Amino acid sequence: MSHAITMGLFPFSFDCPHCWTKNIAFVPRAGIPGPMDGQYDFIATCKEVSCNGSVLFNTMHVGAEPSGRCIKVGSAYCVIENSFPQRALPGRISHLPEKVRTALDEAEATLGTVSPRIARGAFRTVLDEATREALRRPGSAIDEEALAKMALAVRLDKLAALQVITRELRDWAHGLRAITNDDVHTVETVTAREAAEVAEIARLLLIYLYDLPGRVAAAKEAAGK
């Protein structure tokens, strides 16, 4: 294989680092020999209709029998040794109220494992729970009856007005249909990328609402000892 490989490449399953869909079909587009004998580098694209993200795979020829996660080339197999980019797992967010932590853990488990619509709805639940808990803090001047009737978009506006979150984060959240449409009660089409974007907003919101204030409080307490 002294030239670019463009024929005899077969689709294979892989966890997409772009849309987070697990075991989604990837279609190899082309490959070239690597620097070592028997090594080949392939570009493949995710078949999730809303993604189509590209991944570079470093592989090694292993013969006529599959071994581990492989790419089939003609009648032979190449085992996947590495891939770029790799899926970045979200960091652990600290200082969360128990209900918010439960909602986040459950939502994280949905990415790539259920439909994007259900996953996005799970992260909307995180946004709902997190903003309600934040507005129960002293100083918000909102009673429980008013809080129960307050839409998520209004809660985000209130948190921005109180300078608890940035206006940029609020505006980003407002730009998503997910803050006005409850995915649990609809059957609208949601893409994997849309679900991942709501997940990212939810994580950033939790960092602003709980993680950063908790770290500052812990640092102050440590400095006072």
C-alpha cells in the first residue's frame, strides 16, 4: 500500500467524539500508510445524520482475523490503536445540591445511549432544578409560589440580573429552543449536536451557580485557618 487507500474500506462502529453517540457507524473515506510497517492512518466520518464529524484513526494491520476494535480493509483487518480527536469527558462539578447532582448524573448517562430528544430533555431537567435551587438562596426575594410559576427563561433572566451568571451565558441559553420546549412532552426532532449543546450549557451553568462559589468559599475558609 504505497498510495492512498480509497477502496476496500468497510464501515465500523465507534463512539463519536463529536456528537457523543455510542457505537455509531463510521465510514472510512481514505487512508495512507503510516510511518511503521503495517501501520495505516484512516479518516472516517460519523454517520449520525446531524453530525458527520471526521476522526483520524491510527491502525495496525493484524491479518485475516479481527482483533479488538478493527477497520476491515478488503479481506484483512487493521486494529485501531488511537483516534483523534478523542471524546473529552466532562470534569467533575463540585458543591452541587443533592437533587441537582442526581439530575446531572442521570442526564450524563443519557448522552449517546438514548435518543437525542430524551437526552436533551434530561439536561433541561438539570437546568430547571439548578435554576430553581439557585433562586431559593437568600437575597433573591422570590417566594415558592412565584418560583413554581416562573418559566426557565425568566429564571435565567433573573439570575443574570442578580449577576449570578453572565449575560453571555444567559443569551446563549436563550438561543436554544430547549429552554421553551419541553422535550419530555413532544416528539420534535432533536439532533445529537443539539443535545450536546444543551449539555454543555447545563455544565457551564452549574459551574457558575455552584462550583465556583463553592471553591471560593472553601479557599476563604482554608485561608482563615
